[in-house]
Amino acid sequence: MYTVEILKNQNPLLNQIVIKNETLKFHSTIYPNLGASLQKLSLNNTDIINGISNAAKGLNDYKNTFKSAFLFPFPNRISQGRYEFNQTKYELDCNETALNNALHGHIYDKQFSIKNIETSENSAIVTLYYTDEGKTKGFPFPYQIKVIYMFSKEKMTINFQVVNHGKNSFPFGIGWHPYFKTNNLNTSSLNFEAETQYDLDNKMIPQHEIPLKFKTPLLIKTTFLDDCFITNKPQVTFKCETYKIDLNFSSKTKKSYLQVYTPSTRDSVAIEPMTCAPNCFNNKNGLQVIEPDEKFEWQVILDCGL
């Protein structure tokens, strides 16, 4: 049986929604006030998601790493925070000050409300939402985004629903920024179908497509990755000594986009599905446009095998 418990913290940013199934030795934690991010996913007592701690140190960790953050209205970077849409110029806050870029959208630190919680013998569903009135600098477009988690045996599904509440269309992309835990990144492997990746400038902005720098599946060993791949299929597999995951992400375009980052700690790997490329507001690669009252849906499915 799945159970859901809401835990409050003296610091509301650290409030938790805890989902458990004792039979499956399953434990998951969502932080609604940190952008509805998933900070724990454990099955058969094996940690899969490398999340933050429930303390001030964890908040600092989240600020620096964006662990499991949802990235909207754009994932990755917008060069100098500047873009033009429908013949109007906009300028976002540049929160990546060292490179003068806008980074990872603006919902990663927003407080999401709980809309619905359902539990049964075989599943748990948690629905959260955030409503933006269109007052964010550089993105004056009202919208609502809904995040629906569904947990079942060896599978987690995240459904995203975006509704345009304004009178004008707006551009956007969505991404997810999870870190997957591993005891030995050197013996872990990554597999996906791609022929090209982006060549990046010194500010991590894509310039053009180049041939993939390695063959897949890739045994990571000492490889450092901070790259965006243009994948032929919206699917990636990661395998380490304790588990294997298949990550599937829906795509309405012929191309799909995958960012992979190996942190210096070498205790995890960030595998980031995205609907678009970095700097999408300017290069238009994978960029979506939503009309007034229109709904856009995107889904990520995580299959876990131990």
C-alpha cells in the first residue's frame, strides 16, 4: 500500500511530501516549495536520485546545483538573458553572473500548491501546480504549470501541463534536472541514440551541431561531460553497479534534446531531458509557442530496474 505524508519544517522551503510503500521498500520525497522538485527516490532501499539534505546546507546545495529542478520557461541558458519574440525585445535576469546568462528558467524556487493526492495498493498520485501572473522580468506572460507525479512498481511518471492564461502567445521550453546517484561513476554507462551534439562557446552557448565525440553506449570512466546531445529518440539508459534506469521523454518534434553533466564529486550524473536546446529563445531549436488558452503537455517516464 502506498502512503503519503506531508511534513512541515521550521523553514517552509524544506517542507516535504513523503511517499512510501513498505512492501516495496520504496521511499520518495517531493519539496513543494522548491519548485515541486523530487529530492529522494529509493527502491528496495537503493537510492536512485541524489537529492539535497533537509537542512540549510541542502538549500545551498539546491541553489548551486539545481538538483531535480523543473526548468521552465526555458531549460539551460539564454545568452545574456536577451531574446526577441513577436518583434518585441525582452531581457531576463542573468542569474549565472560569471557567464552573464539567464539559467534554468524561473520556477525552480517557486512554491507549488498541492491540488490532489491519491493512494491505492498499486500507486500514488501527487498533483501540484504553480500559477504565474506574468510579472517576472523578461517574461511577462501569465500561465499555470501543473506537475503530476505517479508512482507505481519500478516506475515513476511525471506529467507536465502548461496553460497560457494570457492574451498573447509566448515561447517556452521545459526540462528536468535530476542527478542519479552512483557509487562508482567510472564503471557506470550511458546509452542513447544520437549522431550530433552542440559545439559550445566559452559561455556554454551552442554554436552549431558537430558529430558525436564518442560512441554509445559510453562507459563513463573518467570522462567529463557538460554537453547537449541532439537525440534521434527521446530515450536514455543509465546503468551503474546497483541499478539501471530507462528514461523516456515525449517529444512533439523530430529532434529531442538531452543534457548530461558529470559533477566533480563523481558521485552522480545529471541526465537532463529537455524539449529544446540551450538558448532556445534565440536559436529556436525545439522552441515551443503556446497560444492563449492553449494547453501543452510533456511526459517523462522513469523505469527502474535493480
